[in-house]
Amino acid sequence: MTRTSSTLRDFSRLSLNTRTVERWSVKEAVNGCARHEIPYIALWRDRVGEAGVAASAKLLRDAQLKVSSLCRGGFFPAPTDKERQARIDDNLRAVDEAAELGAEVLILVCGPAPDRDIDAGRQMVADGIAAVAPYAAERGVRLGVEPLHPMFAAERSVIVTLGEALQLGSSFEPAQVGVVVDAYHVWWDPDLYPQIARAGARIAGYHVDDWLVPLPDPLMGRGMMGDGVIELRKLRTAVELAGYSGPIEVEIFNRRVWDTPGDDVLELMKGRYLEFV
């Protein structure tokens, strides 16, 4: 994608996913976005729970900060009917939280199979989305199915390709159930670009990070943009050609990044966003 002089300092779509500054509270992250003129933030439910949903919503309003997403819903599979219903109930609460916070999307990390039956796990995910989607639509919250890298199939998500995620959403309108393209999770897929084109209006979010070589840790080894091997600009171009023009979240799980002062992380993030995204 060609960058003209008028877009070289364009941060209008940049979103800080608060996992990138894990040591910060909601208040600290909101204030950090304000200091660094980052217009979007993506929140996690655990931090929101610590601060309180109403208090977090007020902080966002006062800072005039937009919420690109709330993470996370999902984790639908469970060994018993009672446990599966409890997880659906938790997702309904997550929808309420997203609505109160003004989040554009509730991210669904779909969850692993409760035993060795991965097909049954995938069916539980489909059933869970079907149970939550109508309520989410009533509350004005879009569900975003995020496929994870296959190495997480046993512990985090049985949905591991963009194609699978699109199939899950196909029974619903794109504005109701979409998909989230996270560079770390999908870059390897040989069918990625045809699936992005197929997704079109169903793309509900785009997350950027990088794949380090060698990978230091499957969960905690994501790199800052430009430190790895992902063709981030090519991926962004494909997502935009498919019709997505929404926020671009920087979501990095990396203890070295987390141990860096938050303001330094945001400065680096902004520079790498311009250079590589």
C-alpha cells in the first residue's frame, strides 16, 4: 500500500488493545491513549471488572475515547449442559458490558473441546453463538469470531481458520456476527487471502502484531510490528480491499513489552504502526 505525505502521521484508526500494556489499569490505559492521541481502545473484561463497568464507561466518555472491542466472550464448549449454560449466561453478561462501554464488537475466543471430541466442541461453539447472537443484536453489539492459530486448538479455540469462522457466521447477517482477522493467528494460512476476500463486510476487526523467529513462547511470544515475518502491509491491503475500514488494534502478548514503561510502548507502537502497518 502506497503511503502519501498526507497519511504519514494518520493515527485515526489506531486502537490500543490493553493487553499490550498489561500492567496498566483501565484508567491508566485511557489516560495513556489521551496523552498519545490514540483515538480507540480495546478493553479486556478482567480489567474492566476491576475498575467497574460504569466507572470504566465514564472514563471513556470523559476522554472521548472510542472502544473498538471488548474481549472476551466465547469459551462455549463444556462437558455438561449446566456448564454450557453457565458459559452462555456469562456471554450474555459480556454483551451487556460491551453495550454499556459502547464497544463496537465483542470478541469471541471460542474455546477448546471439553474432551477429545473436537467435532463436538465445534458444534458447541455453533450452538453457543446461536444462543447469544439474538440478544447481542438487541443490545447493538456485534459478535466477532476470532480464529486462533492451530497450536491453540487444544486449550483455547477449536476454531483455527478464517474459513471456519466465516462458516460459523454464515447463518447470521454480517452486522450481527462477523470475524476478526488477527495477523498472528492467520498469517500462515495458505487460503488466507481468498478467505479475506470472501469475508467482505463480515470483517469486524483487524488486529496487528508479529510472528517472531524463533518463537519464544506460543502465547507470550508475539512481537511488535516489524520484529517478525508477517507481511502486515499486504494483509492490511487485503482486509481493506475486502471493505474493512474500521479500527486497527495493536494486541501484543509479550512479557518484555509488558515490562517496558507504558508510554514508551505507545511511542514505539505508533512508530511501528506508521512504518509497517
